[in-house]
Amino acid sequence: MWKGGVALVLGAGLALPCHRAAAEGEGFSMDTARQEEGDIVQELADQPLDLNAASEEDLRRLPGVDRPLARRIFRERERRDGFESRSDLREVPGIDETLHEALQPFVFVQPKGVRPFPFSGDVRLRMRNVSPRGTTLLEAPPELQHAAYVYNRTRMRFGGRVQAGWLIKRAGVGPALTLGDIQRKAVVKFSMQMGRRGSLERMVLGDYTLSLGQGLLFYDGLGEFVRPVKVKAAGPRSDFTSGSNQYLRGAAIVSRKGALGAELYLSQKDLDLKLDSGTGTVNEDINRLRENLGDLQDEDDLRNNDTTSERLIGGRLSFTGPGSSSVGLTGAVTRYSRGINPATTPFAGSHAFRGDENTAASLDFDLFFGAWNLFGEAGRSLSRGDGASRQTGQAWTLTPLWRRERLSFWASFFDYDSAFFSRHGKGVSFSVMGQPEDLTDNQKGVMTGGQYSTSSCRSQLVLTLAGFPRAMGNGRNSLPIHSSEGRAVYFENALRPSKPFEFLVRYQRRDQEKRSEAVPGNGMVELRRQERETVEKVRYQAAWENPLSVRLLLRYETRHETFPPGKGRFGDLWMADLRFRVKEDLMLAARTYVFDSPQAYLNTGVEEIWDGVVYNRLAGAMNSLRGSPGTRFVVTLRQEIGPRVSAWLKYDVTRRPGDLNTRQASLTEQEKRAFSATRQGFHIQLDYRWGKYK
């Protein structure tokens, strides 16, 4: 009813069927894992797989389907000489009724004797406006003072094997919508993908994402707060994500003959990096590209637009053996047109890349022994360049996983040298010392947990221990002054005493050592100390769903932050969410938050920023809720306008008077208007589809 079941990738990285009403797609994270436009579950919902044409690699993209299950689906298809309907999946060992129901939105069966529609596709248009305008717009140069977010994605499919499309996006602050400005200053992507032809399994031209092994060298979910422990490596795919600098542009070829696979990757693209005016070298940590996303919003962005070229060549050899076990060897060489040497960057001596060339290689494996699954990856990198010291680093991750129908346990071990560098990769890292969680440097630790799930109960416990084993600083700079550690615990228990009701309790706690603010020391020299920060969250949630048309969800949660020791910040949030299917083609949803948080930053949890796309941030640079008291109201409407057109509208209004009062004394009149206590946002999305998808 609510787009069927969805896959929830929890801290274990296991794709588990779960009802959207209860779980809301949230994973193991102190806040909320992020899903972007390129999220694989949404992509499958938009373009379901033909069960009779999909390869084993395609089937592995389905939620809840790993390599052994994909192979069993493939063999059942061969035994039947093709599926006749989606219900035939019930005969595949390992697919119970819950998983079968969850897979329905993502698959279809083309009737035998009916050729795929020769030309099909979809067009998506989006626009967003926020009022009042924020300080980013007010401080932008005149050529970037255009406020409305505008987005177009167009995809076309020619038969069942070829697809092509483009994506154009201007952020909420950006250039005029002229052809020249769009080409030079906006996010523009084009991609073409061709399916299996003999031993050629896939070829991608243009912009593409890449996920291999366990993600150390290449991973397509760089924006997530917490990466799943197990990566379902999908190889190269057309890139229709809205961030411009994260992934690759060029060509990717995947060939497979029996158990052997060979792949080739080529990429060249321009990056937006800050240059040193004197030397012409890049004076910026290259990892900031994951934060900037290529949107031009100020004078520095204009100056730094497309200053540096990144050229990459890489390849992979793989072997799939008995029992669906696989082994792969990946290597890549990346060169930059300018030397990279950031002068000032947090923890600069610990993990900033320096040089103009990086070589990396890794060995990954995914082995199955009955109920056991052992997977991991070990990599090594070499960075060098004129004027930069030669650095070699190693990284590895290893996870044993035991899984039965209802019960699973895992322990993911990881260790990353401070000198290991892979711009397109991401490991199973944990944030300690206040580091960005998307980096995999100078950390070692373990994430371990277990899950028990039945039709009436779901329980999960995850424990994480991690640390920076290498001290870099002296107490007078931004570096850690001694080795540090962090730990986290996550517990969730959901009960469904009867079909309409579900109750959930979630507890999260994270302890980490962080640098305190600088304080005067002997001789008035500012000294820094490392002190422990504690963040604790508790959530209580109740959901009721009428199978026909209504769902009601109520939530209370509290957040407690302690840093430095002895100084606490508290926040409380109450939420009510109502979804109502007015009629078959019209869905209405409303959500209300009431929060009391003078200092602690509360997160709303999963909230749709676009239809089917959940995000951890709110539109208009409102990353969290803070105020005492404060309110937020959201209403969305989804209307199917015939079989080909749908419209989605969202209106939100947030009041944070308490947050404004804490800033008031230091703000100019212009900034006071920008930081108004009341902020409103309006989103509209239009989708048009032609041809046949299923």
C-alpha cells in the first residue's frame, strides 16, 4: 500500500525486508543515514527488473537478495525456461512470504512472446523555494543570486538493453538558467548504459558510479553517515545523482565469461579545488569535494571552478566459484593536473592527501560456508608527487557473518593506516576525535552486533569500538595530542502485538574523545585538551495502520549531549505523522514536530525531501532543529494524473524562536531577516513516463 515493503540496510549491511510505516528506512547511525537521488532502492522502484532478462549481478541489487539467493533465482528461471509471473518467486528456496511481498515493487515479468517496448523512459522536473532567503544567497555575487532550486532528469530506454539520459541541477543559490551558465556553472551529467551482449555484460559511457568489493577503493554511497558493513557491490552504473564531484566520468566495461570476470574503468573530470595564488598548487583537502558537491555559491567557488583535472585508469579481475563464493583483484592509478598540498586542514599530518598521483590496489573476497559468510577487503595505496613526500598506507576490513532465517550475528573488524588514501572509497569507519564519518584514515576497531526478526518482533544490538592509534599533535595545534578512542551502542526493539499496531524503542549512545576549545596556558599560549564527549538518544514510537487507507505514527525522543564533561545540553521532540489515501490515486500526508531544545541539535529522522528520497537535512540549510520552544509542520500530497503523469507537492514551515534569540546580539539587520524565526519551504516534483516499464 505504501509502495510495498522496502529494504532497510541496517548496521550489519544486511538487506532486510521491513515495512516502511514502522522502520522509515533508518539505519544504524547516531542520527540518520542518508539516501540520495541515486539510491538503489528508489532506482529499482522507478525501473523494476525484468526477472527473465536480469543477470545475476542485476538480481543482487534487489533488497534482501545476496549472491547465493541471486544464483538460486537464476537457476529456478533456467529450470522453468523463464518465469511466467512474479508469484513464481515463491518457489525459490530462501524466499519466504515476507521477502516475496517486499520484492514485488522492484520486479516484473515480461509476457512470453511480447517484445520489450522499443522506446520508453521518464522525465522528472523539480523546483524548490525557501523563504526568507538565507545568508548564502545574500552574500553571493550577483551572477549567483538566483534562488530557486531547479532540477531535470531525463532517461530513455531503447528496447531492453540500452538506456541513456541526462541530469541538470541548479542549487538553491546558483547561476542564471542560460545555456552557457548551465554548462559552465551548474551540475550537468550525461550517461549511456548498454546491457549484455555475449560476454560483454555491461558498458557505461559518460558519468557513472562505481561500487566494488567492500568499498575500500570504490563505493557509490559516499554521502552516507554510516556505511553498511556489507557492500552489495553493483559495479559501474549510470550516475544520476545530483552531486557533481563525487564519482567518475568516462567509460566502464564489464565482461564475463563463465566464472571469470574482467572490468576496465577510465575517467577524466574537472574538480573544483582552491588554488594557492603563489604556487598554483591546490591548497585544499581533496576530501572536501564530498561536502561541496560542486555547487557554486560564492566568489571562491567561481574562482575555483574546474581548476584541477582528475584522470583515472583502473581495472578488476574476478572469479566466482562453487557456492557463489567470489574473489576479486582491483587496481587504479589516479593523476591530478596540479599538485595538491593543503597548507591548513584539520588533522593535516594525519590523513590529508599530498601529491599529484595516487596508486591503489585491493583484494576482496566474499565466501559462503553453509550459514557462515566471510567477506572483506585488503588494500594498499601509494601517494607521491613533486614536492610531496612519498607515502604508502594499508587498509583492511574483515567480517564473519552467521545468519539463519530469523537470527544473525556479525563482527566487522577494520584497520586503516593514516597514510592510506582512496578518494572514491569508503570503509567501515567510526567517527572518533570529531572526524568526518566518511573518511577512513588512522582508525582501527570493530563493529559487532546481532539481530532477531520474526513477523511480530524485531530486535537489534550493535556495539562499536574504534580508535585513532597514532598521536600527531603537541597540544598547541588542531591535531590530537595523544591516541584516542570512541565507542557506540545501538539497541532497537520493535514489537507488533497485532497487525495494525507496532511499538518501537531505540537507544543510542556514543562516547568519543574530542579537542576542547583552546584555553590560555602558561605564557598566554593557547593550549588544547582532549576530553570525552557523550551523545545519548532515546526514542519511543507507536504506529497504527489501517490496511485500507490510514497510517498514524507517534514519536517522542530525547537527546542529551555532554561536552566538555560537566556541561550538558538537552533536547526533547514530539512528533505526529498521519498518512491518508484519499482515493486510489491520491495520497495525503501531514507531520508535526514540537521541540524544546535550547542547545542540543535534534534531528527529525527520515523525512522525504523529494518523493521517495529521504534525507538527513532539511531544505534551506536547516540541518537540525534547535529552539525553545519550536515547531515544524510538513504536508505532502501525491497525485497520480492518469497512468503516465504524477505530481508531488510539499509545504513545510518551521519556527525556531529560541535559536534566533541566542544569535540576535551578533547579527546584522540583514542577517536577522535571513535567520528569521519562521522559515517556509515549497517543493514540487512532476514525473512523466512513456512506454512500458512493467
